[in-house]
Amino acid sequence: MWYEIHCGKANYRKGDLRNSLKQFSYLEKHCETMMEDCYDFHYYSFRKGTINHYIQMLKFEDNTHTGKWPVRGCTGMLRCLSKIKKMVAANPGIVDETKKEFEEFKTTEEYSKWFKDYEKRDNDDPV
């Protein structure tokens, strides 16, 4: 988790808010994965574990989102979002300009190639 936070902060300092938000959002995925693993442990502990291990896991589960790394990730994400909000408030036309640029990009061959690869990856996912 610490790696994503440091990458997110570095991108924020460079002014690359898109990649900064992307790095901070990985923290949420990590927390979700930990919670899913905890659900798997529920079933396992009833079959093979002791009550002591089960109680320790419940305490861990309760404190997953209150640790220092998830809190730092949330504050970093909020900083990015507030900076974006200030940018939009200072220049309201930036949203329309970005939408126009994206619509123009969607007509390019690069976008169609990327989109085909994206659909192929999505369909190849075995899960």
C-alpha cells in the first residue's frame, strides 16, 4: 500500500492528477481484496481453526479501513479531487473542451485499435 501512496503523491506533485487518482484507487482495491480473503477465512476457521484465530481475524477486519495507509490514501484522493474541483471552478469551459477532445479522439484509429484490444481482454478474462 505504501508504494501506491508514494506514487500517487509523486504524480500529484508533478500535476498528473489522472495517474495520481489511479494510484490512490488501488488502495481501495487492496482493502477489498483483504476483506474477500477474510470472508474465505470465515469458512476455513470453522472447519480447521481455533476460536482465538477467528477472534484475531475479526479484530483485523474491524480495523482494515482505519489503518494509516488507507487513511493516507483517502486524504490523497480527496486532495486530488478538490484540486480538480478548483480547476473546474476557475475555468468552467474546461469540461466542454475536454469532452470535445475526447469525442475527436474517439474517431481516431488509435482509439478504435485500443477499444478492440480492450474488448478482447475483457472477453478473455477466465473469471
